[in-house]
Amino acid sequence: MQFTRRLVTGTLWSSAETLVRQAIGLTVFVMIARQVGAEAIGIVVLAMALISIFEAAVSDGAVERLVQRQEIEPLHLDSAFWAVTVLSLLLAATLIAIAPLFAGLFDVAELSSVLQALAFYLPLTALAAVPTARLKRDLRFRPFAIRALLSLGAGGGIGLWLAFDGQGVWALVAMHLTTAFTVLLCMWIAAGWRPSFRLSLRHLRDLAGYGVYSTGSRLVIIADQRIAPFAIGLFLGVAEVGFFAMARRVLEMLIQLLLAPVNQVALPAFARLQTDGSRIKALLHFLERAIALTSFPALLGLAAIAPLAVELVLGPDWLPMVLALQILCLAGLPMAIEFNTPVLARALGRPDLVLYQALIFFGAGVILLPLAATESITLVAIAMLARQLFLVWPLRVLLVRHLTGQGFLVRYLPLAGILCCAAAMAGAVLFALAWAPVHASVLQLTAAAISVGALAFVAFLLLFARDRVIGLFQEARQRLSATQATAASIGSRK
């Protein structure tokens, strides 16, 4: 089918876009972080934490409905565009007005002017929302790869120039705004769509019926993610916010690098298959095994070499974040497998279930994370790990069971062998580092650890999980062959 061909093509372009974006983004962010320090990072993290909550209210719900809905009319697009544009301007004005009060909470005067400048980020992202939805709906992901290169090149270039010029926190502000403006230009050019000056209340209500739950769940999820930096800023100071934010940023970049290509196409893919339960189960099962094969060794490997990697990449000034990063890597294991669970629920038209679960997670976070933040960022990471293991993960498993009928054992038994191999790999890395020459440099130790880890993981897979891995690759080859045959059939009919 043409859909299958476009799905695979979209995945490839999404993978390219993610690889480019994460590689450039990580490089630029690390270089700027080394120049501006943890305190400047903490100030911008606090500002963007508040802005991201407002951003979810602006564009996520109604625009996601444009992707999820099987049929849309031109008035859906026009109405969504003008609604999110007006709302973004109102919320940006609100941010500018409350900035001094927000800065006063953390006793950081510079935070007020930073938040007021970054308020313009909202209308920039809102103007790009509907063109972005059109491209995602059509599974056209090539423009996203181009967008990543241009926006990060422009934003990163401005940020680096100002950082090395000694502008501190304003280098990060300029980077965010330049990146958002470049994304806006790329999406408008690629989508080839221009709004008409018209608005339909009926079409807005249609979008809002879905968007209330979708936007609500995203707002709660994003607010939940911002509890930790807000609590750390209140009790431990903005420098500690910077350390914790960098640890979580490294984890999120790794997760995004591994899983964002799947996540980009998961919503339209599951939405197209929402009436075919057996195909949804098969696709979900395949994606989970592929995710485990890449994310388990990456997360446990990063945990094993975190002290070396942080010192090598960020410098010794950032070593206070190491233990928090290692703990967050453990929390990332179940997070990776359940990464697409909310997407699955929204694709099947059940964003309400995502909202209800998000409210539960948020309530637990409001209790646990501020208590942990009174002590250290390490204890905050431990609290996040505990919540992930004993609350988030079980409820996500129940959600998938409710939506697809697949239980815990059916989904996770095929992944146990991969997890054991990844854990054995991490043990081999730690053992090798314990016996490494004391005179070796950090670069030499890091390179040796990565090499040992890669070889050990492949060896353990061949010894203990060979059949499962071979089956996964055979299924991937079958899917690719079916796609190529479909494409050839379509081409012969033209």
C-alpha cells in the first residue's frame, strides 16, 4: 500500500531529522554550557519551563486533532490557525506581565527580563503549528530534516557567537528565539499552505472536543516535568537547577535520538490503523522490541561511563550532575518502552485516558519532588526513579492492556533477554574500567569503555538472545520487502 511506503519513507526522513537535530543540538548546547555555566543554564531552564506550559495550551490539542482526524476540511485548518495565533499573543502578553513576580519567587532579578524576551517564543511556535500538522498528516518528514539543519545552524550559530562573546544567559535566549523563527520559515515554505481569513465555530468545536483532553493531558504532563526545576530553584538555587537540567537534558537527548523517529510517525501510523486491532498489536510489538534493542544498551552504557563522559564533554565543573544522570538513566528503561503509549491512546481517540493518568502522575510528583528537592538533586532523581517504577510504568502497562488487550508478560517477556544482555554489558564496562591503567587519560578511558561495551553487547546477544534478535531482523526485512513490493506495484500501475 502507498501508506506503508510513505510510513517507511517518513520514518527514514524522521530518523535523519532527529539525528541531525540531536547531534547539532547536543554539540551546540555543550559548547554554550561550558562557556556560560550552570547558573545561566538554570535561569533559562526556569523561564522555558513556564513558557513550555503556555506553549502546550496554545497549539498542541487542536493541532494534534488535525493529524489524528481521518478527514479534515479547509475550515479546520483556517480556524485552528487563527485560534492558536490569537491565543499565543494573549499568553505572551500574560508572560510579560507576570515576569517580575515569577522572578521574585526565585530571588533572581535577571530571570524577569529573560522571561519577557522569551515570551515572543510563543507566537513564533504558534504560527508554525498548523503548517507542521499538515506535513505530519501527509507523512512528509523530509522538510523536518531540512528544518533541523537550518534552524539549529542559525540558532546555534547565534548562540555560540554570543556565548564566546561573553553574553552569558542572553546567548541562550538568542539561540531559542532564532531557532523558533527559522523553524517557522521552514514550515511555511515546505507546507505550501496559506490561511484564509475565516473562522468557523463549528469546526473549532470539532477540534476542541478532542483537544480539551489532548491539551489537558499535555499541560499536565509538561507541568509535571517542570515540578523538579521549580522545586530545585526554590530550595537549592539556580545553579543546582542547571546541574539537574543538564542531566535530564542528556537523558532526553538520548531518548529523543533513539525514539523520536518512531514517535514522529507513530501518531499518523496508529491513527490510520485504528480500525485494525491485529495490525496495531503487531506494529506495537515490533516497535517495542526494536526500541529495547537500541535503548537498553544505550541507557545502561551511559550510566556506566557517566563520570568519564561528563568530565570529557562538559568539563570537571559539571561533575556534580553525574549521580543524578546515572539514576535518571535507570528511570529511562521503562520510560523508553512506554514512550509511545500516550501516542497510541491519542491515535485511538482516547486522550481522556492519557489525561487521567497524567493527573495521577502529577499529584505524586507534587508530593515527592519538592520534598526531595529540599535535600539534593540526587534525591530528586531517586524520587523520579521510584515514581517511574512503582506508578508510571504499571499504569502505562494497564493502559496498553485496555487499548489493545496485550498484557505485561506478552509485551515484556520478549524484552527480558535484551535487558539481561544490556546489564551484562554494563557490568563488563565497569569491570574493564576497574582494571584500566591509572595513567590513562579520560579520552582514552571513554573510548575504551565504549568499545568494550559495544563488543560485549553483541557477544551477549549472540550467546543468549540470538533467536529473538534474528527474528526481529527477519521481521524488519519482511516489512521492508513488502513495502518495496508495494511501491513497485504502484509504480507499474502508473
